[in-house]
Amino acid sequence: MREYLVTLLISAALCYLITPIVRTQAIRFGAVAGIRERDIHSTPTARWGGVAMWAAMALTFLIVSNLPLVGKSVGQEAQGVLLASAAIVLVGMADDRFELDALTKLAGQVFTAGILLLYGIQILWLPINGVITLPPSIGQLLTVLIVLVVINAVNFIDGMDGLAAGVVAISGIAFFAFAYLLAVDYGFSRAGAPSLITAVLIGICLGFLPHNISPAKIFMGDSGSMLLGLLLSAAAITLTGQVDPNAISAEKLGPTLLPLLLPFAVLAIPFLDLLLAVSRRVKAGKSPFAPDNLHLHHRLLAAGNSTNKTALILYLSTATIAFPVTVLAFAPWWVATITAVVLASLTLALLSLKKSKKVDA
């Protein structure tokens, strides 16, 4: 555990230090977000935050490869994730600068998922009539679908200062806790790609947040949101690969399936927001992909909440789902229920506080 904490702190420190350098270069090369009608920010802001995140991750991998325990995690899977991450960041950089069309971005995401497959990172089994081993082609297709869904879900919530980084950090904490406890419970090595990926994921989010909370000095852009989505999906997929399906008993089936379910549980609110947005736009006779300013964070802001308070409300909402789901895998249902009630109460209490008179820019 100590080495993973060191890994988290190294990645956080590196991301914090590298981000201002990237911000300068983003401004120099014109990767700056203008102001659109639906946007919350009021001044042009640099993008390319994902470049700083990736650089911090790469340097962290290099540094911790010398540690006795965590160093064992820097193997083929970690290398595949690093290479796929570089590809998705390049696609995001191009989009942040030149605004790529949706089809080009989708092609880039599929290509990135293909890199994961080349390094053996894919879904191997599913809980159908117990547990069945998937044919390689089906496992590969399912892997690509999971990667695409999670990448775009994270990209979808990146619409407000500090929101995506905070939500993904919370999901990363839930993932790390699950991966570590599962390793203890099953007795397999605690040195694995899932623990390394999630420790670094938490670190780069925490290191980036001071630059991204309102008023943001830099946005993560698509280079950052797609990177975080890729890392979150890769953590889930590599974690399933650590478990031998033939050794899963009926009573252990739930905990071992959680890696596939947790990304969707953590991103339940963004998924709900997405469904509501698509329904709203279709009813209005618009394209499902047409942007608007009626998302959940827009509604909370319109209700008089500040940007930072709105982000905190959505952080707590995410934790209310993510942490009880993780607890449920290793503790009695009533412990998970108490966890959910406490977090939900905190969320409601924050919502009931006197609303700020002025919404942050």
C-alpha cells in the first residue's frame, strides 16, 4: 500500500508541475477554448490539459518501475495502456486545436482500443449461466464497446471547471480500493496493472485539479477527458483479467464481476444526463448530438449554485453510488446501506444550503 501511495503522490506532483508548462504551449499553438453560448467560462482558456496528464503518467511509470512491489506492475499491460493513452491524447490534441468531426474522433477511439487488444487487454469472460469464456472475437468486440462508452461518458461530463477530474478521481479511489481488497481476498499478487493504473489515475486528477477548479486556468480538453476515460476502462478490463473464471465460486461471483459494473455505476449520473439530453433534443426535432445548456450542471448553476458548489454536489452524488457499490462487494449489505445513506445525506445537506447570489464565471 505504501508504494502505491508514493506512486499516487509522484503522479500528482508531476502533473501539478507540468500543467503550467503545457498551458503556455497550448496558448502558443492556439489550442484555446473560445466562448460559446452554452459555455460556462467567460474568458478564453487554454486546453491540452491531457498532455500534462499523460506526461506525468509516463514519467511516473518510469520512476516507479524501480520500486520493489509496484515495479512488477510495469509490464506488458502497463506498456499497452501507456501507448494507447499516447494515441488518444494525440487525437484529443488535434480535436482541441482543430475541432475534428465526430466520425474522425470515433475512428481515433476505435484505433486506441485496438492498441489495447494488441497488448492482450480484453474481456475474457462473462457471467452467463454461471461464467463462460468468450470467443476471442466476441471478447474483442465487447472490449472496444466498453472503451468507447466509458471514454465518451467521461468526455460528456467535461463541461464545467473541475467536474470531470473530480468525478474520475472519486471513481479511481473506488477502483483502487476494490482492486486492492480483491487481491487480499483472493490471495493473488497485489502488484498488478489495475492498481498501478488507478493509483496514477487518481494522482494525475488531483494534480490537475488546482489548475482546473473555478476559475480554471486550463481545461483538460478532449485530450484529457478521453485519456481519463481510457484509463478508467483499461483499469476495469485489466482487473477482470487477474481473476481466473474457473476458480470463481457462486458466492464470489458478485465481487469478481464488479470491475465490469463499476465504471457504469460510477458514471450513472453522466449516463442519465446523456439519456435525458438525447430524449430532450429528439423531442425538439434536433440532432441527438446538438449541444445545449440544459445538462445537470447547467441546471444546478441556474438554480443559483456556484461553480465549485455544483462540482462538489456532483462529486458527492458520484461517491454516493461508487463507494457503497465497492463496499457491498466485501461487507454486509447493511454497511453499504449506511455508507449510501451518509453520503446521500451529505449531498442533500449541501443542496439545501443557502444558494450563492452569484454564479462563478
